Amino acid sequence: MAKVDECDERSSRRRLPPGERRQQIVDGAVAFFAEVGLEGNTRDLAKRLGVTQSLLFNYFATKDDLIEAVYEQVYLNRLSPDWPARLTDRSVSLRQRLLDFYTEYSTLIFQYEWMRIFMFSGLYGAQLNRRYLKHLGDVILRPLLGEIEFAAQSDEVPVMEDIWNLHGGIVYIGIRQHIYRMPCPDDPSEAISRAVDRFLLSFGVEHGD
């Protein structure tokens, strides 16, 4: 009976439509690379998914192609396309815009797969995290710098490094949790609020601005 069930299960896997099969492979690759790093080989991934290695290569010609699909799913697809417009909407206070962004952003990235693949990518020498950070800088952080320059009331002129320092400090909460396995707040909103307030105060931006 067990053999019949196993055959039925294998048959069910074979009958998956191509789009579902591809998504199954990408989902499995995300979990796999988050656990073992980008050095993990496709043979072990195929074994974990219960498929042949040749089937993987029917959907992704190379391991790099598969990693690219992982990058799109874990990183690019999580950047909401409306964030640039929301961050530059001056009908909302700058403080509130920053809080809204980092509250939503932290919810998306303070996750096991995101953090670990990001760290493994850097150690592996892959381009994933460098590409992502460039994209983040161009699409999110550089427009944000313009908003801070506009609102600043102090003699201190904000520069990109200031934005990266704020961003990095907030992201480090997730790194402590998922990379170093250190105690972190269950709700990071208070820590984010304090970081944003200190940052804005250093440029003379009041809460209502």
C-alpha cells in the first residue's frame, strides 16, 4: 500500500503545471539557500524537493539562473512600488513617512530567509546584495535624502552616509535576531521610532514637519 501511495505522490508531482512546478522549485531554493548558503549544490536541492536534478535544469539552465529567481522573489518583489511616491508625499509629515516606511519594511525583511540569504550572498561573493543595495539606494534612500534636505532646519547638511547609517541601524535589529540569534524586541516599532526621532532631531526636524 505504501508503494502505491508513493507512486501516486510522484505522479501528482509530475502532473504539476509548469508555472506551479517552477514556483515550487523557487520556494524550495529560498528555504534551502537560507539554511545552507549559496554554496549549496543543486543535487542536494533536488533531493530535498523530491525531484531529479535534470528536472531543475529544465526550468533553470544554470544554478546562477536559479539564484537570480531567488533574488527576485526574496528581494525585488518585496519592495512595494508605491514607496517612492509615499516617501516624497509632503502632505504627510516627514517623521510619519519614515515611520510608515520602516515599519512596513522591517515586517518584510526581518525574516529568516531574507537575512540569511543576504549574509550568505556577501560571503559567497555573489552580486545579489550589492545589486539590491544599489537598487534600494537609487529608488528609496536617495529620494529620501532630498526630503530630509528640504526639511532640515539645522546647519548640518545631510548626506547619503547619514541615510545609510539610519537604515543600517534599523536593519541591524533583524541581523541580531536571525544571524546572531540574540534577543530582540518582539515589536521593533519603539526602537524604530527612537532611531527616526534621533535622526531627525540631528537635522533640526520637528515631529510635525
